[in-house]
Amino acid sequence: MKNTDARPESTYWRWRDRDVHIERVRQPEAPARMLLLHGGGGHAAVLWPFAALAAERGFEVAVPDLPGYGKTRVPSVGVRYSDWVECIADLVRAEKAADPRPLVVMGASMGGMLAYEAAARRTEVVDAVVATCLLDPRLPGARAVLGRNPVLGAFEAVADALVR
């Protein structure tokens, strides 16, 4: 059954000492599920147009706010990319344990790399990965725009250039 009027349901999933906010469109009769991941500086609402489209195409959809972003509640500011990987890997395992239907993990920008890494390196239960707009953090120009503070990214890019 396709949901042609997809409206998100706001839920929370407890992960370690954090409450991860997840917007969902539940469709128990859907043949597959999709987990959409935002990139750096994003949040679930940024991906909502894609989530609504996936729901209209017949997927049950979940879109988490990664720790440090959106409505996810974290005890401190210190969140690293490795925390995202562990969080999403644990979420993927929890989602698959709760529901055996095929699970597609899709990510945009840094979320694409996160989708790949959580699926391929940390779990063995994802049925497909879709990654768009991949950002290669090995490139100095990419690192210059990765952080919340552009000065730190630019400093690292200059330091790399000096070392070479």
C-alpha cells in the first residue's frame, strides 16, 4: 500500500545515554523499509521531501536526527563521526531485529558515507545502500568545509599543503 499523504510521526529511540529522534512513516504492509541519513549540518526535516517520496513509492520510512543535530538529545557537545557510525550501526541492527523486511539505507553527502560504513563495515543485515553526493574527507578542500567551524577545516587544509 502506498502512502500518498506521508506525514511524519515523531519518535525517539534510546541509544546509550542519548535519545535519538526519528521521524517515521509506518506502513506495516510495505514490502520494504528505508532508513534515510542526513549529512553534516542537516537533520531529519531536510530529507523529509525524499522520505515522503519513498513513502509514496511504498516504503516504510525512518529518518533519524544524528547525534548533535535536530531534535536528538545528547548529554554533551562532543560528538564525533565515529559516534554516528556506531549509532547508525546499532539502529540498523535494532530495526532489523524488530522487523525482518528488507532494509535499504540511503544517505546524502556525509550521510552517504555513513550509510555505506554502517552497512558494510559494522552490520551484515542491510539489504541495499544508496549513497549520493559523497564527500571524500581525504581531500583538503573537502575537509575545509566539513566542520562546524570553517577556520579549523581551512587550517587543516593549509597544514596538509605545507607538509607535502
